[in-house]
Amino acid sequence: MSVPLPVFIAIPLVSAFLLPIFGKKGKAIATVLANLATVSLLVLAVLSIGQSRVYEIGKWSIPLGINLVLDGLSSLLLLAISVVSAAAMLFSARYMEQYTAKAKYLSLFLLMVAGMNGVVLSGDIFNLFVFLEIASIASYALVGFGCEHEELEASFKYMVLGSIASIFILFGIALVYGNTGTLNMAYISKAIQSMSLSEANGSGLNAGLMFALALFIVGFGLKAALVPFHAWLPDAHPSAPAPISAMLSGILIKTLGIYALCRVVFNIFGISVSIGWLLVVLGILSMVAGAFLAIGQWDLKRLMAYSSISQIGYVVLGIGLGGLIIAKGGNLAWASLAILGGLFHLVNHAVYKSLLFLTSGSVQMATGTRQLREMGGLAEKLPVTRATCTIASASIVGIPPFSGFWSKLILVVAAIQAHFYWVAAIIVFVSLCTLIMYLKVQRYVFLGELPENLQQVKENKGTMLVAMIFLACLCVLMGLLLLVPSLKQSILDPAVKVLTDGLLYSANIIGK
Amino acid sequence: MPYALCFLLFMIGLYCAVVKKNMVKIVIGIMVMEYAVNLFLIMLGYRTGGEAPIIDKGHLESASTFAKFVSSAVDPLPQALVLTAIVISLGSLALMISICIRTYEKYGTFDITEIRRLRG
């Protein structure tokens, strides 16, 4: 069944504007409606797996009009967005009762989802910017939703860096438009290819386009919180309400950062050896620095936020390694294996990191604190939270049947096959650091002695548990995505092919 | 030359946003950057002595008048982009300023060196 593409943007956008009408009295109706919206998005995303097509808005053919493009990479990201947002929305149905203005929260949440869906579907680079801003502005507001000291400070910091990133991206878009005369991504790519054919030295980017590429890398790198640009993330993610932390860490940095970066670098400009190395170095820096900083944290959510930086490093490393092998003209099989590892890790991380943040929210709601030193012995008091948190920790560390193991295994195999032995060593080493990090969480939160003041703690009920168990089941089953050939061929392989094909993107779009 | 000045404006904004300690000044710096980019977009489509890109009957009379129109009309696309970008920056400006006000209510200062509860 083919789902019309604008529906993915229209459903969350329309419901986002409808929800505030219900106000304080209709809180229950608003919650149900918002959940309906995210669940229907999940169903639509599942239905559109394995399809690829172009939708022209208002029947204006490209390059005159704006197009929406669904291809393998987009549908992978759509699936991840809708899974995480459905779980987080279900969780917030109960969790957000402690805040006022729940309808406004739900509306901002759906705006963010609409922005992210728009980013992954857009085939027009300026439209991508507009949707990126919708998602970012909603997320700035959501980080500061509590309106307490820390939240406002984190939100301001995030907003300043996020706005600078957006301005860099806009500047890059202006430069690209000045050099190629079009905003459609397929046509930009075509123009850049014909420019590089006409130039003698073959590396066809002129100074303006090189500068634009640098601006894009800095801008999207800031949005993705890669290591030299990561300063905002450890403040912003812990300060948000738990379901929003799950959305931000689980999927927002990937959609606005990694996805957009891949699209620009692989499909528009074309990967080169230097850019491949740059991505590999950024990835390794993020992995190592994020892991080291995380081990020293005593705030539960802050620890998880640093570990997000480290895990994002894995994704960028995998994709960069694949790009590097392609650019060097190496074996395409290993290149696609590395990219497969990166993208699979992206999806896995979306699931288990959002689950970890949801469990941290559950712990915080039950105990009223996020400090590891003030907790302990909660294993008996919060059995479900404990079980789901252990599953998520096992996944992030990479213990065999769970999801994280498979993606890390693929990354290591790809690195060894491509003779990057030191990269494989670093991947394994950072896994060990991750193990220490999450043993610390298990030890201080769930084991040890129960403090006096936490004797009365009770497990949370209702939708919060449903959301956590849903994600935990996914964590266990995600390995099947790789092991069952039909699932792999319909979900992961098309996404990898989009990146390995690189500049063929423009021919695919224009040809249709 | 105008491009260099525009870039200078961008760098002034960036300097202001990165170096200043006052929250409101940081917001002003970000907005200066935003305006520099908008100015750059407008200049991309500008033509000295150009005309408005609206076709009327006179332009369609013969191939030569149409070619003259095409070569003298201003590029309308950057103007549409700038309108969109201005609306977006208005939204984020409103949010930034409101967060500044809320922060001032909580901390009683705009100085970011004194607003430091988050560390690491």
C-alpha cells in the first residue's frame, strides 16, 4: 500500500495545532489524540517500508516545485522516529502529569515529530532547513519546559549553539544556491557533478562550495553533538523531562545531525578521501571523549547524555569508514558492511538509549532524585524498571543476544576486513568503557543498600510500564533485523544502498 | 566588495555571540549573524538596474523583449527564501528573549558567568 508522503508531516502538524484547544479540562482527550497521532505514524511508517518514490507538492514538477523523497534511508529513519516517538508519547501520558500545561507539551512534542519527519522526507535543501528549524525550536522550548533554574540555563545554552548551527547551515545553503542556481538536492548534485567534470583537476568543488561544505559539517556537527561541538548536549538532554530526553538523545540528534550530514556529504557533494577521514576522526574523538567523560558522572541522566555522545561516535565512525573505503576505491562489500554497521547502530541506539532515558525518568519519578549516590537497592522496589534497564544496558554494552552486540560486531568485522586494525581496537576498548559506565548505573541504582528515605518507593504503573516493556522487547528482537534475510533486505539494505550509491541519487530522482 | 562587508557583518555577529557575557548581547549577536545571512541571500539575486520579476503582456510580444526581460529581471527565489528565514528567526528570537526574561526572574542577572549551576 502506498501512503501519500505529506501525511507523515500533516498528521503531527495538524494535531499539534489542534491539541492546545482542549486546554486544561480536556487533558485526557488531548493525551489520547496525541497518542493516536504517534501510533498512526508508526503504522504508516511500517506500511511504507521498502518503498521508494518521489512526491511533487502541488504537482509542480522539479526543479520548479518542491519534492518529497522517500528512499531506503528515509524510510529507515521514519521507522526509528515513529517507534521512539510512540514509546515516548505513551510514557509521557502518565509521566507528564507532574507538570502543568500538558496540552502545550503534547503540542510541542508533535511539532518536533513533524519537523523530524519533514527533514527525512524533504528533497529540497531549503525545505530541509525549514523543517530542521521547526524541530529545533520545538526542542529548545521542550528542554526549558520545567522553567526552573537549570532548565532555563540549559535551554539558553542549547538555543544559542543551535541557532548558530542553523545560521551556518543557512549560510551554506545560500552559498550552494549562489554556485549552482538551484535548491533541489538532486539538481544541486547534478550541477556539482557537471562542474567537476569541466574542471581539469577532477576534484570539482570550487572555493565557494568547499566553504559551504565546511559550513554544513560544522552546522550539522553541532546539531549532532560530535565531540568538538558537544558542549550543549550534557546540559540540554538531562534538563528536559524524561520522555523528551529520550526523544532528543534517541532520535533528534540523529535526524538533524547524522541524517542531514550523510545526505549532504554522500548524496550532494560526493564523498572524498579527506571528508571520509574527517568523519572517522570525528567519530573516534566522540566515542573516546564521550565514554571517558561519562564514567566520571554521578548524575544518572548526565551519564546517559555523555554516553549518547560516545554512541553517536560509533554511527559516524561506521558511516565515515564506509565513505573512506568508497573514496579510496576499495572493496565495495566492506564499505557497505561498515555503513550497514553504522546505520544499524543508529537504529539500535535510538531504541536502547530512549529506553534508558525512560527508565531514568521512572527512577526519578519514584525516588525524586537523579543523583547516583542518593540511590541504591531499588531492584526489589522497582522490578520492571530494573529488568528493562538491565536489558537496555546489556544492549548498549553489546552482550550477545541483545541488539547492540550485532551492530558493534559488524563495525569490528568491517574495520578488520578493511585493515583498520586500530579502529577495531578502539571500538572494543570503548565498549569496555561503556560496560564500566553501565555497571556503575546497575550498582548504584539497583543494588546495594536501600537508603532510609526511599523505603516507601513504589513502582510506577500504567502506560509508563507499557512503553518501557515495548522498547525492551524491541531491544531483544532487534538482532532479527540483521539475522532474518527478508527483514534485512527490506529495511537495512536499501538504506545502505542510498549511501553507497552516493551521487547516483540525483540520477534516481531526476530519472523518475 | 558588498560581499566582503556582508561577511564582516557575519563575523561581527559571531564574535558578539561567542565573546559577550550578557545574555541579551548574545541574542543580539545571533540576530546580527542572521541578518548578515539574509543580506547575503538578497545580494545573490540582486541586479543593478534590474526590474521586478513579474511578466506582463509587453514582455511576451516578441522573443527579444522576453530575452531582455530575462536578462534584467531580479532573481525572485532568494527573496522568498529570505521571507521564510525572517519568519523563522522571528520565532527563535521570541523564544530566546522569553527565556532570557525567565532566567532574569530566577537568577536576577543577565551575566552568564554568574549563571552556572550546570557543570561538566
